[in-house]
Amino acid sequence: MGIPAIQQATIGAYVMKQLLKRNRRYPLVLMLEPLFRCNLRCKGCGKIAQPEETLRRQLSVEECVAAAEECGAPVVSIPGGEPLLHPDIVRIVAELTRRKKFVYLCTNAQLLEKRIQEFTPSPYLSFNVHLDGLKERHDLMVCKDGAFDKAILAIRLLVSKGFRVTTNTTFFGGETPENAARFLDFLSSLGVEGMTVAPGFSYEEAADQDAFLDRARAVALFRGILAKAREHKWKFNHSSLYLDFLAGNQAYACTPWGNPTYNLFGWQKPCYLIEDGHAGSYRQLMEETDWNRYGPGRDPRCADCMVHCGYEPTAVVDAVTSPLKALRVSLRGPGR
């Protein structure tokens, strides 16, 4: 895995504390969306399909910090929109890392060369760069020529300056294990800390609905990709059990409360990918959401979802409570 030992230890201790307190539902990662505005219009994204008045809005530094403290998750992922469009993103990151939150700043990297000097390397900060394939495929998916080259330049710059760098890739229909392997080899050659991967989730508002994978095709794709992982020695920013789930070897239920989302409208019900209203507080989100309504076999929108924001928390808890199982999967390699 590409997750640093200090982060693994912190999360493991946090999960054990929750288990000892007999907490049934608790957050692992806060999905903090300070704005929906973006400088790209990716085919598979539903977040930018907002009215212009909404796209002009953004959360304040104080609102972001308050959400992180109210939630209490040890990790904060900052997607968007494009976070680097937020004029106060440096202050938001600084306040969160000062509180020893592990921050993943999710970015398409188009503005990184201009803004990198505003940030300071920290073990608590990782730039999570969005890349959906090699040059031709990535530029096609994000609908902008040259986006891939700019993102690669930014990654190399970040690595050279000592920043933690991870990548975030969504695999869509038409992808093959062979092409994915070439792409993951290339990312590894850049010196990134770890790679986040997931099958595309079908946003209702996304422009290209034909690109999404159903569960059977997602399992087949990831089984093919992970069969090559031991030979290639890729570093993934995931637990081995989540990767094993992607390959169809683990029967996990979704735990959407593990990655709660806070954005312009409040606490999103039930998760980052589905919007069924918003709660005014984190406590209301946890207590008033009918969690039993969601998941495969309960809500048709969940039928094909295998995304890490719902299933990685399940895998992490399984790894902490069943360490021998996690060790066996890690030693034999996920997907085998």
C-alpha cells in the first residue's frame, strides 16, 4: 500500500477507539466540498451541473474548519469542483493540517504550477491529482486538450519540492486491463506515493451516461488489472481488502456514513454520490438519515456502485477487526 505508516497507525487507533466505545457508525473521511465551480467539464462528473448562482458560491474557512471539527474524522478529502479556484484554499488546508487532519487536496492540477509556492510540504498534506488515463484518453474524458501534459508537469513539480502526491483515477467503460497497466506503470514512474482507483459511478447529471460500468464489468476489469499488480509492484492508496472487493472476492456492504459529505448546502444525505437532501448538522445527518434505505438491493441507484467512498470504510474496519485476514490478502495479493 502507498499509505504512510503514521497515517495507517492513526486511523487504526481511531477505529479501535470507536469499536471500544461501541460506536456503530462513525466517520473515517470527511468529504469537504468548499465549492462546485470548476475549470474543466469532465464527461463523467455530475457536480458541475449546478445553477450559475450556486457555482459562484463557496464555503468560508470558518465553515470548513467547523465541519471538520464537528465530524471528527481523522482524514479530510477536499474535492469540488476544483479546490484551487477557492481564494482561501491555502488557509483552509493550513487550518486543517494544524489540527493534524490528514488532508487530500483533490485537484485536476491545471492551476498547480501557479499556486504551488503558496503551500508548504507537510506529512499531513497530499495533493491528489485527477488522471483518468494516458494523454489521449484523459484529455478526452476531461474535454480539454493539453490537460494531461499540464497535470504531469504539476506532479513532477510537486514531487521535486517534497510534497506528498497521490493520484485519483476513475476507470470507465472501454478501459482494458492492458491499457490500465500501462497507465499505472507510467504513474508509478513519476514517483507518486500511491494511486486511488475506482469504477465510475453513474451520476444522474453526468453528460456521458454510456461511459459507466455495471458491477459485473467493473469486477471483470479490476480482476484483470489486479492480476498484474504483483508483477508490476504498484502502490495503491487503498487497503488490500478494498482492492480485493473490487476484484469480486469480498462481499461488503456499503457504509456511506464512513465518508460523510459537507458542502454548500450542508451535510449531504446519504453520501458524496447520491443527494437526497441535506442535514443542518452532522448529528442530524447521522440520526435522521434512514441508512437502511440505501445499498445494493435497496436503492436502484446503488446497484452498481463500488466506489471507495462507500466501501473503503467497510474494508478498513474489516482490516482492523480481522488483521490475519487482511494479512493473508496482502501477502497473496488482492484479486487472486
